[in-house]
Amino acid sequence: MTHSADHPSTPDKTAGAASDLDFRPPTMEEGAAMWRIARDSGTLDLNTSYAYLIMARDFAATSRVAVAAGEPVGFVLGYQRPTAPERLFVWQIAVDESQRGRRIAARLLDALLADLPHVTTLETTITADNAASQRLFASFAERHGASHHVGPLLTEAHFPDSGHGAELLHEISELRSDT
């Protein structure tokens, strides 16, 4: 696989296994595939396709795609908080149904963190009924020896559209406590 110089690849460092996956920053052209993966997940809040295109362009440095056979099969979208650049907010993470069960979401998070040495805290929001995401971020904190705090952030009343559950803030801190 070839990669443009401004989007370096992060080899998959899964212990003991050769990988057919490449983890790297997304390109704007991959925004459409990211939108499709989010749409097909059936569980994510689907943003407009425009949002995925722009996020891939403007936040590539703080996002990653997992690529298999030249096609994106998973992604994580994130950004640094403007008022706290040591904090990375994970906006969305998704894996194509054909690739589930391979720990790709966990590997995406690990690859992203490895490329952002200045990040000491990861934040995300998760609804109370999303057990899979809760497990993903709890295991991320455990793997990295970090503290994991969960608290309120957005209540149902914050959302103008009905039916959106409250979003709890998951804060995983002390990621670089050994440095």
C-alpha cells in the first residue's frame, strides 16, 4: 500500500500477529467511506456526509482510519479541545460489520494515542445504554494504566430533537503518567 507523505502510516503492533490492516490519518476522500461505516453501524448518531468529509480534512491529525485491502474498514474521529490541547475528545468511532471481533476499535484508539504524545487525557461521551462503547473505553483505560471517571455532561433536555438519551462524559486521564 502507498501513502502520501503528509499522512504517514502507523504499523499495526498487535502482539504476535501479522496484520493486514494499516492505521493512518484519513484523507478527505475517505470521508465518504467513514460516513457509510457510521450509517451502516445502525447505532451511531449519523452526521451529514459533509461532516465526515470536513472532519477527515481538518482533523486528520487527531483521527485515524483502519484500512484493509485499500479500503477503510473503521475510523475514529477526534479533536483536541481548543481550551485544553492536552485533551483529545473522541467524537465517534466505528468499525465495518465485516471486520467486527478483530479489536479494530481498540487498535484504532491505541494507534491514535501512540501518534499524539502530548495528549494526557482522552474524553468521549457515551449513552448509558451503549454497553459496547463503555467496555471499549474502560478496557482502553485499563490497558494504559489510566484513571477512568464517568460523570454527567449532556442531559436529554440539552438535545432539541426528542429521543436522544443523556450523554455521560468518560474522562480517561493520566495517560502519560510515566513520562
